Amino acid sequence: MISAKLKLDDIDRKIITLVQEDPNLTHTQIAEQINRSQPTVGMRIKKLEKEGILQFQPGINFKKVDLFLAIVELNTKRPTEILEMAKFCPFMLNAFRLSGSHNICILLSSSKLEKLDNIVNYHFRSDPDVTSVSMNMITEISKDFILPIDFKSEEHTPTLEEGCGDKCKFKMTQLKGLADSLE
């Protein structure tokens, strides 16, 4: 059970559920709904945040905006490097290590489809350690889907020569240098 694994009691679960349904609720409003004091709710929320269980993430609601959102699945000999690179590429919203037919899944976003294809070409199709690449466009989202986005990415067109931006290019150089030194 999720609650047991996270060491949550009924009060914690109720607080998390209410915050997920309406992140704008005040501590007083939550306290009224769960029949606890406002200071108790505040302390519980602070504890859940400190433990990293409850987080508030500002971002763009992809259900409400007209941006391209892609899922890229791939197989690579160096999955840890791809996960590390995803922290720095402004077009990559997140990356996941998978079990199954692919070992990495990446969420990409841009206002232009061409940019997404360029990113996939730059980072994956040109990488000899990547053995397969599949890119699918998300065409519909059922629930609100909030993710941070780097607005500076729109100022840059990713290419094989220029990469996806300064931070991304620097990180790719570091990772490729590290990989070369291990061989």
C-alpha cells in the first residue's frame, strides 16, 4: 500500500488529497475540512514538504496550451548519461529509466515540431550508443498536466552543430569527454 510505504496516516492522506484537488486552499480551509487545527495542518504540510513527499511545482498546464509535447523512447548503452543530460537540455521536461522494450523515456516540448525533430536528431539519432529511437506526439491529455518549461528554449533552434543551448551543449561535451576517457 502506498500510504504504508510513505509512512502516511489518515490525516496526511486527507491533506495531500485536498491539496491535489485544490492547491489554493489555505491551511484554515484544510483544517476545517479534516476537523483539525490550522497549526496542525501547517505543521503536517511543512513535514510532508521537508520529506519531499508533498511538493508544489509551478509550471505550464499542457492541457490548456497549444504546445507540442512528445514522448521519445530509446535504447542506449549509456542510460545514466542520457538521464544526466536531460537535467540540462532546455527542451527536455523530464526523463525516465524504463524496464521493457526501451530503457529511457523522455518528455520533450516546443512550440515547433521541427525543433523536436532536431533535438531527437542531435541527441539521439546521431549518437552511436543509441540503438533505437521512437518519437510519438501526445495528441490529447485527459487531466491537468503541469510541468516547468524553459522559455529561453524558444530563442534557440537546436542543430547538430549548435546543440540545444549553452547549458545543454556544455553538458554534452562533459558527458562525451567522460565517455571517451572511460574507453
